[in-house]
Amino acid sequence: MHDLTLASARKALRERRLSAIDLTDHFLAAIKKLDGDINSYVTVTEDQARAGARAADALLATGNAPSLCGLPLGIKDLFCTNGVRTTASSNILRDFVPPYESTVTSNLLADGAIFLGKTNLDEFAMGSTNMTSAFGPVTNPWRRKGTDVSLVPGGSSGGSAAAVAAGLALGTTGTDTGGSIRQPASYCGITGIKPTYGRCSRFGTIAFASSLDQAGPMARTMEDCAILLESMAGFDPKDSTSVDRPVPRYEDALERGVKGLKVGIPREYRPDTLPDDIAALWDQGIAWLRDAGAEIVDVSLPHTKYGLPTYYIVALAEASSNLARYDGVRFGERVDAASLDELYEATRHAGFGEEVRRRILMGTYVLSSGYYDAYYLRAQKVRTLIQRDFLNAFDTVDVLLTPTAPSAAFAHSERPTDPVQIYLNDIFTVPASMAGVPALSLPAGLDHDGLPLGLQLIGRYFEEETLFAAGRVMEKAAGFTHRPALHAGAFA
Amino acid sequence: MRQELSGILGWVEQLNEVDITDVPPMIGTGLATPRLRDDVVTDGDKRDAVLSNAPDSVGPYFTVPKVVE
């Protein structure tokens, strides 16, 4: 059962070779055994999962089961789940129990999915190491060859990535604001896709930067991600930026191939500092696509280097506004004080961790009168130039191929102390977020330490199908079947 | 923290070298069509749900320390 993909589990459930309750019990047992070491779950919903699995078995017996019937998933603890604690990995929401369901999770439930629990993340999705979580860091299931040094899983969807990699869920949901699905997918050797902005509803997903936040699936294979995205995506009147456009059956695009596809290789994604292993793997990826019939084209995205500083102005400005709601009055933690102002101050000081405080302060500063034009407005204009870079490139090519991250996973103890150095982890993922175009990361190989490395495919608006097709070609060529040191299967 | 914030601000200064003459600000992707809906109640009778996470409440009200003397 440890080697099941979501697609093979779905088949086994349909053919009644496997029951949903056995499958769910298997994952709950694996979590119990292994998650003490990994910490990928903040909350495990054992009773709900079992009840859901029994209901799924009843439905499967009728032969009329919905698409995800009986498939156990982990849900990033940023999606509000009705009656189940939702923390955003922050102390300020430590005991928050939403009385409603996010649209994405409600879509998954309607399709019969089973939720094993809520997965760990960087506090309010702000980080790329999962070390800012108020519920403790997550341990990457992978180890460098011959060492037991604990490594970060990436972030912010670090728990979601680690859970899939360690065999503690068939798939998970993530959210991606500047790389929070793709970078942890790369660090943990799994697949993850950030769809086009507006493809998945943001309703009920705790907001970080509203013009960038986008939900997406994380799983072992391209096929699994295609199955999950079809369920998660769709128009939602409750989100004003949701796009009213039919959701294709992404699975049908998987075997389209890349014959005649034009693949752009942006020269700005090859800085002098790019590690040799990553440069070599990127070249390998290019060769895989060329061998499968794609045409490789050199392209330029001239404003790439401005992506990160632009992101850190726009995202932090939006975050400072979004996080103003945590005031200790209507929900969340409160620290009592003599006056209302003191109550706000004490509540927010106690409730937010250091990185969140830093970002709120920065965001408030760049929006303040006198600095608004110099920082925020200028950044919004540079964002237009970054978007134009992609639109221009997509006049001549169909997809772009780049590395996902500038490094493999690093140790908790190697995390830089300078925030700017940490932000640089997202250098290759942020530009696509700024433009709102879809992008995925797939595990393409291992580095010299035996750690997974991801490659990123970026596509035109709403051309997720092209990404899945190209991704599937690369997945087959890569034949990535390596397993991390910490895996449910090793303890069976 | 003060030093780190100065560091971040120094780092974003590089945006000043970009020529933004006549470039409009990007407000969003522009993919979603702005839409209006009828001004009607689509939900309601959720008082208890709305109050269910209140740190402190009295009857149908959220409570805070006294504001007006």
C-alpha cells in the first residue's frame, strides 16, 4: 500500500480490491508511526477520516461513486474547514474553528475525498523553510547521503510536501503566493502545480497576498495532480477574482506529448551562482523535451531580476492589509488589556511570530503616505513589465522550462539569518506568480548529496493542460522512483 | 528588527533603476470579468456561527474594553 499513487488507489477502490477504510487506516497508522519525527500535520482528524471512509465504502459499493471517493488527502492548514481547527500555523489562530468550509475543500469533499488532517506551514504562509510555524518546524523526509542532519522541507506548504514525500497522504493541497507549492515540491521530490490565478477559488483560504494567492495540488505524479486539480478548480461567485471558465478534464491531456511544442529557455534563469548539479539537470530536462519532439528556443525575460524585490513590496503591502483583521475582537486569540488600543497591541504582539511582524511592518511602511508612490506604486508598475516579459515570450514559445529553486533542501541550522538571503530561495518561482501564469514543479533527479531537485514548467494563462502534457513527458524520461530516508514504507 | 528592515528597504531600492515611464500599474491579472450581483441577502441567520470564535461576547454582541468614558 506504501507505493500507491492517488490514481492507482482510485482504481483499486473502484475495483473493490481495496476498501476506503483500510486505506484510511493505513495512512492514519503511518502518521502515528512517522509524523512524530516529521511534524507534517498540525491536526489529525482521525474520527472524521474514518467516518468519511465508511461513507465512501458505502458509496463505492453502489458503483456510483464520485471522482475522489475514498481517497485520503492532507489539507494545508490555511484552508478553512468547517468544525475543524484551522490555525495558519499561527498562535493568533491557535484555537480558531471555522464555522464554514473553503470552496476548494468543499469541492474536494463533494467529490468524495477523505481528509486525514491539516498540514503544517510557515506562519500565514510567510516563509520558504516552514521554520516560522508556531507549531514547530517540519523535517524533510530526505537526508543527505550518509548523514542524519535534519533538512527543511521548503515552504510555505512544507507540511503538505513532506506528508506526500513520506507516504503520509496520497495527495495534499497547497497554496502558492511566490513559490509556496513549487519550492517545497522541489525540496521534497514531489510534483506540485500552481494553476493560473483565478483558476481555484480563494474563498475560505486564509489570505496572505490576495493578488497572488492561488491554491493547487501536491502529489507524487503528474496524473495525481491532474486528478486533484480538476476537483479543486472552478468558478466561484464568492471570489471576485475567480474566472468563469469551464474546467477541462486535465487527465485527458497527460499523454498529448510535446511534438512541435516550442519550449523557451529563459537566459536570465542561469545566474553564475547556479550550482552545477542544477544547471546539468536543467540541460538534461531540455534534452528530454527535445528528444520527445519539442523545439527548444532561447528567450529573454529581461525583468527577471526585479521579480523578488517587486514581490516583497506588493505581497507585504497586501499582507499588512489582510492581517489587520486579527485584532482579538471577533475571533482568534485575545490578550486582555485596560483599553481597546492596548488590547490590539498586546494581542497582535503575542499572536504574531517574528517573520509575520516583520512583513506587516514592511507592508505598512510601503503603503504609508509619502512612501506609497516610491515603493508600492513603482512596484506595481514594475509588475506590469514582468507580466509583459511573459506575454512577449509566449508570443513565440508555448512553455518555459527553468529550475524550480536555486538549491536543494538545506539544514535547519544552515538557514541564513539575513531575511533577504532567505527570500532568494524564491528567485525562480516569484516571476510566474507576479504574472499570474500557471507553473508546476516536477522531481527531475538527485544532486550529488542524493537530494531531490525540481524543474519548473511555466505556461500561458489557463494552459495547465500543456504543462501536464510536457510534465508527463519529462516525468517518464526522469523515471524518478527514489524514496526518502523517512518513509512510511520503511517502517512497515 | 530595525536593521533587518533597513536591509530589506536597501535591497528593494534596485527598482529605482527600472524605467517605468508610461507604464500602468498592474492591479491584478485582469483575467476575471468584473461582475455585479443583485443586492440581496444570500445568507443569514448565522449569528451563533459568527460569534462562535469570539474571545468574549455578551448576548449578540462582541465585547471590548470600555471605549467611551
